[in-house]
Amino acid sequence: MLQNILNKEDFNLFSHAAEFSRVHLSSPCEERDHQSEFAQDLWNLLLREGYTDLFVPTNLSGSGLNLTSACAVLNGLAQKSSDNGLLFSLAAHLLAVQLPVLRFSAQQPELKLRVSGKNILANAMTEARGGSDAFNMDSTAFQDGNNYKVKASKCWITNAPISDQILLFVCTDKNKGAMGGITAFLVDKTNFLVGEKYSKLGLRTSPASDVFVDTVLSAGDIVNEPGSGLMIFQTAMNAERIGMAAMNLGIMEHLMEEVLSFIRLKKSTGVELMNFHSVSHLLADMKIKLDACRLMVYYAAGIFDQEKNVNAIAAELKVLSSEALIFCADAAMKICASGAYQTGWIERTLRDAQASGIYSGTNHIQKNIISAYL
């Protein structure tokens, strides 16, 4: 099916990523998950292969991909990987920071350099009081000549404990609100502190923590221009909703493969599980959701790459893919039963999947966006 959706170049990117995943990312990671440990060695492999620089222009030694091509890569990487958290960190790095900074810093070559190379990136938007109301923030920046006095406190920041740069959103004009009053700064790790790493239900190998900023930043740290934070953040979230769905698609394909392998194993011992409608119908539902997500991922990515309004489509995809992932992980647990309930990839994926309805804006918020366009 994918050959009929992607062009030859993007399909080759997918195939290469899937093979890389099989060779390098498929080893069990139960101990890392138990210890909530980020796989720095595997990140270094991703770095050497160029997967951390997908959106960086080729003249800066990156791949120069658009979102459709990057989705093909994320889809492939997730097909065999045992570490969903590692890929979640990669997606957050690429989609929520690297892509929007590069898109909005055309006249800021120094910022382009800071989001390429070895730097690990984090998007710092969420605040404890604001919650899903992202633009209701207490973090501020006040201009003082060519500099800004910045004071910010952010929570649930993926990659914060390992990040070299954060894309920080603060209020620079309360009177303007979200429309013109929010500014994005690219902040080096020397200018922010991180709190204790969170202990989480799932995605435990993707570290997250609070972030604290109390410093003076220069106007050169501003992405694009003062007051342009809203469009930068919306671009980041749309890219993340679409790209994360591509990653979820790969995980669902992995789940389907695991379930079919289990069914074949049972058949070899004389048990025909496919004769039971309770099993075959779950598989059919998995297949329907998986194929629907695949079509919508690349449709949405194509609209994004044309720089058309993708807000509603990205929100729809976010809801569809997250609910499909949770369903598929739960179905795999039900079919594989006791074997999947033991500590292992399916058990871990069921835990990891629960976050998919929360990150990048909760599904309830996505439905607000969708209904607003009706």
C-alpha cells in the first residue's frame, strides 16, 4: 500500500529507516525502561545516520527533508524499534523545535546552526497553571535595550534533562495576548535549569522535567521577530501531530506483526485462533484503523508541505492516530494474553500509548479545534 502513496525517493527513505530500525533499534530495552534511562548510545547512532538532522538544509550537512519525507522516516524507524521513548524524543526534537525554527529563521543563520548538529532540542511551552490553555502563561520577557529580561517556569518538557537548546515561549505583551503578545526564544542550556526527571507511566526512556529560566537574553535569541510566537507554536504543534502520527503508525504496524506471529505460533501447535471471531474481528479492526491512519498521515503531511492551513486536519489525525494506537495496543494484549501481560514490548507499548491522547494538545482540545472549523 505504501508504494502507492509515496514517491520512489520517500519509499526508499522509509525502507532504509525500517532496516536501520531492525538492525540497530530492535534489542530489548526492559532494563532501560525500568530505570527510566535515555539511550544516549542509540541517539548517537541516529545522529551519525543523519536522523537527528532531517530538516536541516543540505548546505548545513542535513537531509533537507520536507514533512512528508520525514514522516516516511519516522514511520520506518518505528516499525522494528523496541524503544518507543527514544523515538518519541527524536520526534519531539525534530518536529517541535528543529522544523519550526528552520522555517521561521530564514534571515537568522546563527539560529539555524544552533538547531543542527549534535544539539538535542526541547519545546518549552506548557505551564502548570495554564495546562491545555497554552497561551495563558505567567512566563514573561521584558525588553531592556537590545536585551530581554526573561523569567519563565515550564512543566512537562520532553527532552529537558538532556537538551542543549530549548525553544521557549514567553509573554512579551499581555495587552496583545496570543495574537502578537507571545515571543519564542532559542535558549542555550547555560541559561536554563531543569528540575527532577519525572517518573512516568509510559515513554519512560524519554526524559521530561520542569524548566526554569531567570536570565537576560539578547534580541538575537528571538526566533523570527517579537510577537510571532503564536504562528511558530502552531506550526510546531501541527508538525508534531502529523509526525507523531507517522511514528504511531509504525508502532501499530509493529503490533500487527507481533500479533500475527503469535497467531502463527499457535497454529503450529494446532490452535486455529483465526477461527474465533473474537480474535479475527479484533485483527480486522486493527487493520482498518492502521490503514486509515496511513492514508491520513501522508495526506496531512502533503497539505503541511504546501504551507496550507492544516490546523483541523492535523487535529483530526491526532485524535484518530492516538485512539487507534491505544486500541491496537489493547487488542494485542487481549489476543496475546498472558505472554503480552508479562514485562515486554507489548506491555510497554500499552503503557506508552496512553500518552498519545495527551501530548501535543489533549484529544479534547483537538476536538475543540475540529468543531471550531465546522
